[in-house]
Amino acid sequence: MRMKKFLLALLALALILAPLTGGLAEPAEEAASAGAAEGFDELGGAWRVGGAIIDGRIFDIHDLDALESMLDTSFLSFSEDGTFLFHQMYFHTGHYDPYKDGIYLLRIESLYRLVIEDGEGRREEIEFDPQSYAVEFCDADTLVLGRFDPMSGKIAADDIPLLYVREGCESQYIAEHKVQVADDEAEERASAAATLGERNALKTAQQYLSVMPFSYEGLIDQLEYEGFTHSEAVYGADNCGADWNEQAAMMAESYLDILPFSRSELIGQLEFEGFTHAQAVYGAEQNGY
């Protein structure tokens, strides 16, 4: 996304600073298995995000430039000592254990981000409510990871799970089940008088909104970062069909899943993200405030 190259550098630094994993684990077949944690023979090693499940449909991130830009720095690693490290917005560390029916639980024990000051990196711990993620295999080289719902014993129904592919492998599962993206889908919705840049800005806006919430101003900023002119970005935001109140509600829910915001803090954070005061209040109220 916006700081892609910078984030890549942070990922490398995270592997150095993470105390639980100490870096990406060796593949299971290359590591000594004696005394390894249960499940390491299946999980062991590094995984890279290859797809996302949105409204029950599987998307290959490499088919959508916007989706790839947002997710291609996500990674997941399992170590022989039963610990893991994965990155989705923040860095998560903890221990993994078998659950049932081929499902593994990833119990989050540390949540942090990396801060660069004076050319040096340091961990900044983030407070969070106890939570777990679930991992389930789709095939030998593909697994799905999402927020665990203890009531159902499965990945939460309202989550957007990610599909991870074993490092160095191709996912046959994603290839066979992914949605075939029609390149002209967004263009058909655009006005016949729109320029190529405007049509592409609209397409990119819709791809972003299919994965994560944006404010109107935030979406324009993101489109401009992708190289579109201001007028093209405005066209994309104006014609994408988003309900900005609902976008505020979804972003508020995402923040509350991670941090315990007060009402005023949540409204302030949403306004910082570019929502109007009324939209931010709506977002907070839809999440119990």
C-alpha cells in the first residue's frame, strides 16, 4: 500500500526483533523433527498470502493489482518450538496448538508495531483483548487463516480470511476455486464519456473497497498515491457506489477488534481517517457507542 517499500523493511526488522520466533522457520522437511511442537510437521516454515475470501468467494491477490498492493507483504511463519509470527496490519506473536478436525489455534500473546527513530527500529507494544486465530488446511500447500469464533469453533463468519501458500509452492486450491475477474466489469459501470484514467480509477476504487473500508477523502488519497490525477481519483470515489456511513461503521468495527477505544477516541480516529464528524459519529453508534 502507501508505504510498501518501507513496510518491507519493517518486516525484515520484525524478524530480528520478534522474541518468540526469532525469524522465519525452516521448512518442516529441512528441520529436525525430534521434540518439535505438535503440528510443526504440517505447518512448519514460511507462508505468503496468496488469496482472500470475500463474501464466500476466493480471490487470487495476483489477479487484482489493488488487492496485491495491500496484501503482498503479509506473511505467516511457524517455528519448531510451537511459536508463530504473522503480519496483518500489526505483528502478532504467540503459540499454536491443535484444536480439532484439522484446525489449529493461534493464541495471540503479543501485538506490536515497529517504529523507526533516528535510523533504528524498536518494538512498540499494543494493548489488545485476548484473542485467537484459526488455521485450517485447504490442501497440503494452502491454508486459510481468520479470527477464531469460540461459539462456532470455526473462523468467524464476519471475518475476511486470508489464504496463505507455502513458501516456494503454488496453490492448486486457489487456482481451482478462485473467482475469474472480468477486466471490463468496472468499465461497464462507468460513463461512456469517461476517460481511460477515470475508468481505471473507478476499477481500482472498487477493488480497494471490496477488501477494506475507506473514507471518501481516504480513498481519493489512496488513488492519488497509485498515480491517478486528482480529478481521476475524485471520479473513482464519486462513482464507486460506496455508502460512506457504512464505510465508517466497518472501519470502526475493525479498530475495535484490535484496540479498546473510548467513544471520543474512536470518533477522533475516524475523523483522522477522513470521515466527516457525522459519519464518524454514525460509525461509533453502529458499534455500540
